[in-house]
Amino acid sequence: MRARTLAACLMAGGLVAALPIPAIAGDFAERSILGFSPNGDRFAFEEFGVQDGSGFPYANLFVLDTTRDSWVAGTPVRVRLDDETKGVPAARSAAAQKAAALLDGIDQPGTLLASNPITESGRDPYSIAFRRHPVQQLDGPELTVSLTPIPLAAPENSDPEYKTQGFRLVLKDERGETVLHEDKTLPASRGIALDYRINDVIIHQRFGQPATLVVLVMVLTRGFEGPDGRYIAVATQLP
């Protein structure tokens, strides 16, 4: 799928489920995995929902430079429609239009290796185990990603009542343990971060080439009517 086709598909989502979603206590964004560039050096995903308190629909598009584990210049692209009568599809369409050039070449879907949505019961939010291939297809070792919250001071001018946290993310595979991410300070862009959980593990594998692994982490932040859930991405290369 060419990038302009991808953007068109996102905008076409505005024709589906056009009714506004009622606001409820707390706001846990949905996410859509948009995929990778052919060589795996970029990864894109989208989060969307209805903002708690205001009831305004929003959509945010992210493009990650996986070689640097940082956002591509010009992203995130954030859209909020300050009209509660408009639906989430309208916000997604607007975000797709704004991000069309940034999505150019994002045409590889990748493979979802593991997922642990916040609605699933009985799962450890801080650890997820998976394999790179189905064992029936190709045997291989089990990999584990583990998350540890780290108490950190809140950004300036934040409410001191809340205990804020960063996180450490560790990959364990046949080579041993590798720290993928470790916060030293809490970025102001993250807001009042109360907790985290591992949500998804996605991979882009090319024959005979290193693979790109992306972990989507849900950040639980202080919201207007309860905790809110948003996503950040951490990337690494696998041999």
C-alpha cells in the first residue's frame, strides 16, 4: 500500500461510525498500528479517542525513527476538534491529511507478536513473552520484555499530590538482557505519569537483514475525570 493510499484509508474511516462517542470518566485512547518503511527505519502508529471532561474528539499520529528511537521531525501530529458533536472519525481524517507527507513510504504492516490491552484480565501489565515466529513455522527462543516503574519528580508546576513515575524497559533474549529505555527525568510532554503497562510488541523482519522491534507502552496519566491512557513507542534492532 502506498503512503497516499494509507492516508486515504485513514480519512475514509471518517465515513464509518460517524456518531460522536459519549465522554466517560477517564480516557483510554484506542491505537492503530500503521506499519513500517521497507527497511524498517520508520514506524508509524495512531492513537485516538474522546477527551475526558471536554468530550472533544482527538487523533494523534506518530512516526518513529527506529534507528535513533526518536520521533521523526514534524511528529507527533496532533488534532483535537473543539466540538463535541463531531466524531472521532473526523479527527482521524484531519490528522491523516496533516500527516500524509510524513507517512510516505510507510507500507509494510509488520507483525504483531504480542498484545496485552488494558481490558484483558489476569495478565501481568509489566511483562510480556513472545516468539519471533510461530513454533510450527520456525523454532526459536522465547523473548521477554519487562517494564519497571521508576519514581521520578513531576515536571515543574505539577500538582505535588501525585506520585509520578518514569520507567525502565528491558529485553531478555538469547544474548542476555538489554535495556531498551530508562528514564532519568520525566519529560514534561508526558504530563503527570502515574503508571505504565506494556501494550504491544511489533516486528518488521526482512530475510537476511536485522529486524526492527517496537514496543508500544501505555502511559497512565492524570486526567480530568480519572486516569487517561496514551501510548509511547520504544524501538530496537534484533540480529
